[in-house]
Amino acid sequence: MPVVSRKPSLSSRLLRRLLYWIYRRHGWTATGTVPTPRKFVLVAAPHTSNWDFLYFIGLTEELGIMPHFMAKNTLFRWPFRQFLFDMGGVSVDRSSPQNYVQQMADEFARRDEFMLTIAPEGSRSNSDKWKTGFYQIAVAAKVPFVIGMMDYAKKTGGLGPAILPTGDYEADMAKVIEHYRDVTPRHPERAVKSITGKERR
């Protein structure tokens, strides 16, 4: 069933405006353009601080896009259900016979516009390489993944190129590595040092 769009709640609109004000107040600006069609997996990296989320929302406001994110279905209950949807939340049913990759592929098929944001580093705990879920979803949905960046040295955030996955993860990640090489996270010491586990940045 196609997704019917609705106007976000006042609370979610006010929160996004507040985060955009913080983003601008701290001197951030957007770079790059939004790929078309607006159906892609948005890779959010490096992720080393909770500030990443705040600035990222401000960035998306400047770019004029509404990114989505996955959250377990048990969170979508009153009184937070509608607010989570309005902020871009997409419910994932962990008890479903379909895994989350297929559930997200189905979401892409249902929507005319869908920009699914995933932080491949997972939580900000130490990890030796990226998680591959973002790539699996892009392959299953037959959509590109787009490089998203927040550079704290330059105070610029933006979107890189759209890359259609070939199925060769390491070859595709070689393209990604070059775009992140000069990006400075808020806490460089917390950043995952390798994307595939084989190369070193």
C-alpha cells in the first residue's frame, strides 16, 4: 500500500526549526546537492558524538529534505508514535519473518520519495569496521547509497555522490574511502579507523 503523506505535527516542526537555528548559530553550512530521484540510503559517517544528530537535522533542513531512520516498532506507541513518524521514523518489526533488510526494501517500493539514514558505525562504541546493513538494504531495494558528511574542521555538512551498489562491497567501499579521507569528525579518536576491516584510513 502506498504511503500517504501528511503534514508533520507542530511539535516536530518546531523541533526541526530549533535544531536548524542551533546548526546555523554554530556556523555550519551545507555543501553538495540532493540526488534525484530522492530514493536512496544516506550513509551518516563518521559518527562520534550526539552532536552529529543535532547538526544533521539542521543540515537536512537547509537541504530541504526529510530523512528517515529505522526504529523498533515497540517505540511507536502513544504518546510518541505520531511524533516519531513526523521526525522520519520507520517502524521495524523484529518479530516479523522478514528481516529488517527486506522490510526496508519493501518501504522503498511503497514510497515515491524515501531517504533512509543509517550510521554504519552503529553505536559510538569501539568497532573495527563498518556494519554492512546499509549496503544490504541498498542492494535489496535496488537504490543507490549516498555519502553524507559532517566535517567539524570546516563546519560543513553535505551529501557526496550517489553510488549504485555493484554487489562487490570492497570495490564499492574503495570509492567511499576517498570521500571520507579528509573529513574530520568531532572526536577523531572515536571514529572507526577502517570501513571494510582491511584498509586503514
